[in-house]
Amino acid sequence: MKSSVSRALVAASVTVALGLTAACGSDDGGEKPSEPAKSVQDPKPSATKPAVLSAADLEKAVLAKGDLKGYKTEKLSAADMPAQTVAAEPATCQPLADMFMFATDPASKARVGRTVTGPDELDATITTLALLAHEQDDAEKVMAGLRTVTQKCKAYEHVGSKYRDVAPLTAPKAGDEAVSYKVVGFIEGQKTPMSFTVVRTGSTLAAFYSINLLKPKEFGVSEKIVDAQIAKIEKL
């Protein structure tokens, strides 16, 4: 029973994260974020620009079985990460809408994705992550765009769904720079905060999305998962 519930939650979370079929709606009583200590990690200066990782490199770098004891990872298919993006309203919020599908502008050269669950089967928190290979200038441009939009965008509509209460969150001290934020939607009749963290390491972006369908207030991207993923990228 536990395993079937877990599989159902994973499937539901992936669908929501990629913005394909989940029905979301706004709620004026959306939860207000706690005051963030710092919403972004400032970029570190880089003397040289690293090479763009290939799809094969990303497969080596992404979290896999055994990297996090007790955690389960599952691969996202190409269909789960569509290349085509859909316009958001207002257009200023487009970077947030794109990140639901791990898409960016400028577009990445290659992408890989995973879902991560565990180690407690009763924990309904599900994290979806993707590694995005860019030219470093493009990666920095994506981060700058996210940094700006999380401050200016408060609500938007995308693929017929409405999202509100966009707010910056405290970013982890990871990689060369990081941005964290939340978006509130309405999922299965309940107000559900969704947490995002994007970390740049050289020219590679590691994007994380977290949701808890059973206990919506218990949301947030696990620093343990972020740290493990960034450490693996940096070992390449």
C-alpha cells in the first residue's frame, strides 16, 4: 500500500511540476512567506569559462541510485521535459513559467531530469530536479532573469492555470550563485506552496522543484539533495 501511494504521489508531482495537466487556481488567502534572510546568493567571479557539458556529461553528473542513502531516483523522459514553451501572462513572469518545465531563455544545450523521493515512504515530499547545460554567459543571463522576476512577479497565468504569491526564499550557499522562490497554486482542492531552487555551477544550472501534496505547509527544497547534486557536478 505504501509503495502504491508513493508511486501515485510521484506521478502527480511530476505532472504538476511540468505544468502539463494539473488544475491550479488562485486563492486570496494564500500563505505569506516568512521574511527571507537573503533571496539569492551573489555570483562568484570566474577567471575562466568552463566548457559546456554534453548530454552524456549531464547523465554522469545527475543524482543516481546510491548517491543519497535511502533515496529513490527516477528518470524523467523527454516527454516530461518538452522543448516547446507556452507564453505566460503577464510576459514578465515567463522565466517562472518556463522553469516549471525546466526550460530557459536562452535555451539549454542539453537537459536531464530526475525525481527524488525518500528516505521515509510516509513523507509526501517529492523533489524533481534537472541539470541544464549552457554557455556560461547564457547561464548567468538565466540566473539574472530569475533573480529579477522573483522580485517583480507576484502572480501569473500559464497554460490555463493560475499561480500567485510568488515570493523569494532564502537561497542556499551552493555553486557559484543560487536563487530560491516559492509559488502558490491550488492542487486537488487545497492551497499548495511549490518551492524552487536554481543553482549555477560554472555553465551548468541545477534546478530543483519540491512539493508536499499531503502536508502543503511542509514544503521546501532539501539542502541535502541540493548539496549532493552540486557536489557531484563539481567532481566532473
